[in-house]
Amino acid sequence: MVRQQDSRKVAGLSLVEVLVALAIFSIVMAIAYGAILNGLNTHSNQEATVSAQAKLRRVIEVISQDVRSAVFGSIIDSPYTSGENEVSFLLLTGGAGFALAPYGLNTTQVDVISSTVGPRTGSQVVIVNQQGRAVLTRVTGVSSLSGRQRLSLSCSVPVAHTTNTLLFEVTSLGISYDEGSQELSIRMGRGAEAPFAFDISDFRVEYVYTADGEAPRTFDGPVRTAGVPERTFFSGTTEFTLSSLQFAIGTEATTRSGTRQHSYSAQVNLLSSQDFMLRELTSCI
């Protein structure tokens, strides 16, 4: 006798079972997709952060290197007026300095002692006396006189001659930030302004003055007397000296999850060289 097969034993999955399986599969895929998407966003954010920080660090490193090379720790107002968003300083371009023969106050000519090779016409120079008083001016003419070089200057010299008054060849270097274009620009001497860094969302300079036993004092520009940047100032009987510049810079980076702000800061010491540190610098370029 042939037995009949029980039809209940060969039936497929029911509709309910299929729906449950699909639901479980969808949940697993959603979890996996979320994890993948989160991983991609995290990777994108990390890449953007590393790239932005590297960019900002490079910019600050270049600026810091130039500032550390500033002669006399000088902060000036040419080519840009030093303040919260721009700063100017001096770089040495020649020699260790030329000794000057005695001259009268407010003279427009000075004589370089025992020198056959001195500054050329058009050179920017700084005259510094022993008290740290200085003037930034320009050589408008050079002539020879009894084995000396006589320099004609672009303005009268308001710095009194003292023992060891020296003249240095220099150039001015300025860095300026334009919030509208989000650009950092650089200008050297009397040259043209040139772009230095792009897509900079923030750039600030702080001027830090210190004194022994006192808390540092920070300003958004150099302390001035009669409009002239001062390296030192007195608070009561305590003398504060401009010891460093604090730079803060920022940029925006676009990632998969949106735009993020990145920032970087650094402090640059201005007291690395104690030779001929300026107390006051007048500019008549």
C-alpha cells in the first residue's frame, strides 16, 4: 500500500515569517549603514582637522620665524600700523652696524666713520643711540668726505648722538589681515603688497608686556607715546617691557557633516637678543 505524503510537511515560509525576516534584515542594514556613515564622517572630520591645523601651523611658523629675526625686538608702524590685525617690524639687511661721527640734533646728514662700503642711496636705515632711542629713515644721497661716507637722510634725526651711536641697514616687514577677503598679506620695505595666505577666517595679534614680579599685561596694540610705539612703559615705578607677541589664527574647513572652525595660536619671544634693544623708535620713511 502506498502512503500519501502529508502536505503540511512541505509547505514554504509563511508571509509572517518573510515579513519578520525582512524587518530584521532592514534593521541590521540600517545599523551597518549608520556605522559606515559615522565612520566616513569621523574620517572626513579628522582629515579636515589635520589639514586645517597643518595649514595654520605653517602660516604661524613662517610669521614666527620672521618675528624672531626682527632686529632690536622692534615693533613699528611701517608699512602697516601695528595693531590687533596687523604688525610691522624691522629685519637686518646688512652688517653689524656702522659707527657714526658726532652730529647735531635734527641734522639731515650723518658721517659713517672709517667705512668705504656703507649704505647705498635708497636704503632704509636705523640710527640707534646708547639709550635705545632710534629713528627709522632712508638714505637719499651718498658722498665721500675725507675718507668717510656722508649720508643724506630723508628726515632730520631726532635722536641725540651718544657714545656708540650706530647706524644699521634694515628693511621693514609687515603682515596685515583683511577680514573681508579673508587674506593675509605681506609687504616688505617700499615694495608692493603680496598675498600670503588665503581662507583665513580670523587673525589677531596681542602685545604682551612683562616686568619682574608682576603679572603680564596684554594689549591689542603696542603702547604708544605721542603716537610712537614704545617698547617700555611705566606703571607707577614699575617698568614693563614688550616681551612677546601672541598670534591667534583661524580657518574654516568643510566636511561631510558641515563647516567647522579650526584655530591655532603661538607666542613669539622678542627678548632673544639683548643687544641694542630699542626703547623708542620714530619712523620718518
